[in-house]
Amino acid sequence: MKHLIPYLQDDKKAADYLRQLRWPDGVQCPRCGSDAVEPRERCDNGLQRFNCVPCAVRLGQQFAMFTDWTSSIFEESKLSPLEWLLVMGLWQLKLNATEIAAAADIQERTAQRCINLLDGGIYETYHLDPTRQLEHQVEADECYQSAGSKGLAREVERREREPRQRGLQLRGRATAEMGRPPLLGLVQRRDKTDQDAPAAQVYLEVLENVRTATIKPIIAAKVKVGAQFFTDEYNIYHFTEADYDHRTVNHGAGEYARRDPDGTCVHCNTMEGLWSSLRNFLDRFKGISQRFLHLRVARYEFLHNHGHLHWRQTFEATLRSIFSTTGEYLRRMAHQHRRMPLTLCYR
């Protein structure tokens, strides 16, 4: 985080840095996209105001103002640019809300809403990106994560739902209803012949259950046809034989890796190793809720796939993704659960 130090001196420097990342080619009106904008006075929290000339003409007004935050998911936040810059740096270090609150000197409830906001932005812009696909050699596997329904007693009563059920420590094919939602993992192996190739790229999806009907559309959308596809002997993957070079290892017979005559190494060890890393990450959240599990998984997915980059490059990629989100997913999620919008962060 040392490259953030010059921008953490005051709100003006933090706002200028965030504006440069949002509009690297110059400030544009978030409403009409025009670059015919005029800088005005700053807000009290350091954000720069701008007047869009075309919007003012179109509306028949003298001014059509917007700020650095307008039409972004930070628009309704009461945190200052400096505080947001610090929170985002701590977020990238994979900290939980308690740790971020202590380091950034904000309330834990505010920190919780901040990470929900950031995780939701990454989920909407990166995880749901339909253009991101895996190819060449892809491994698939599933695991089960204990996740309950966290909540205080008065909140449970107000929302008319069942009391919290902790994740059950059961073996076998569990479901989300049982308190152990399954996760489907797809990972593209790193090309070892290319020294500049990124680390193994992963796609993770939280499921209600593990069935062929559930995973088939996901694999079809995320794995390019013709790729080599490696799984265990679980029969839910047998449909992939039609469109992929599907090869399996028989864990039940004690087979975990083999080399075929064509030199291909058949195993799922890359994905198995990622499950251990994911669980270590999720353990930070001290009993994770099913409501936010997919958001935390999306953060891990994003940070892992950018792990080969310098910290500053990953940070700037995070900000570009956050600024490009519409916030529609977060609003829909908040409305569905009848909760306060996640975009409102209070001191």
C-alpha cells in the first residue's frame, strides 16, 4: 500500500487520484458522456464539482452540475475520498470488516457496508462478465462451504424468517438448504511454456445444489468448446464428453494423477489446491452468511486472478471495475432482502 501514501494526506489529493483512475482520458459527464465540462468549486469533502455545458443547454439551465462520485456506487456514501481510498487498500489485503474498521478508524457497521459495496461491485462487473471464458486445459471440481443465516434475534423477528442456523458439519452432497452451499470451481491451468502467462485463472460459482442441470449452463458459458476438461468420476460431468476433450481420474480407486500417452497430465490438483486457499480466506469472516457468501467468493476470485500483477496494478484494476458498475445488482439484492441499501455508508 505504500504507493497510496502520497494520496492519503488530505481529501483533495485522494479525490484527484480517484478521479484520474475513473477518467484517465479526461473528465466526462456521467450523464451524457460529453467532455465539454467546466471545473467548479470543490465540495466540503474534497470532491471536485463540474458543470456539463451540453446538459445545461439541453435542460435549459445555467448549470448542470456533477461531482467525482456522480453516477457511481459511492454517490450516496458519507465517507470522504481519503477514507474510501484507505478502505479499498485494506479491502485488497483480504481483511474482514472488524480489521478494516480498526485500521481505518471507522465503525465496524460502516466497514461491513463498505466491503459489501466493493464485493458487490466486483461481482457485478467482473464475476458476471459474459466475455470472460476459460480455454485450453480446464479443471472442474466442487466443494461445500458451511454457511448459515447470521442475524440478531430482533432482526430475525422483524424480517419474519427462521433463526440463524449454523453451517452443519456434514459429509457428502449437501445443499444450500442444509447449511452447506456447494461451490463449483473451474480453473484454467497456467501455460508453463509461456514465462509471461498469468497464474491459473479461476471461476467460482455458489450453487443451490450440485446437479447436471445446475452446472451445465455454467460450464457451457465459461469454458470454450474444444478445451481439455479434467474432472473426477462424478457423473454430473459426463455431459461434457460431447463438446470437450473430457478426461477423468478415479479418486475412489486411489488415482489422483496420471500421464496419458499423448503427454497430457490428467488431474484436478490445481483446483483442489485453490479450495484450501479459498477456505483460508473465508475463515477470516468468522461464520459467513449465505447472503454474502457469493460476494466474498467473488472477491477471492478477482484477487487471485490478478495475483500475478503488481499490487498497484491490481488496485487500479479494482477501481476501474468498481467505477464501471451500475449498482443495479446491489439495489436488487437490498430490495430482495428488505434491508437498507448497501450504498449508504454512515460514520
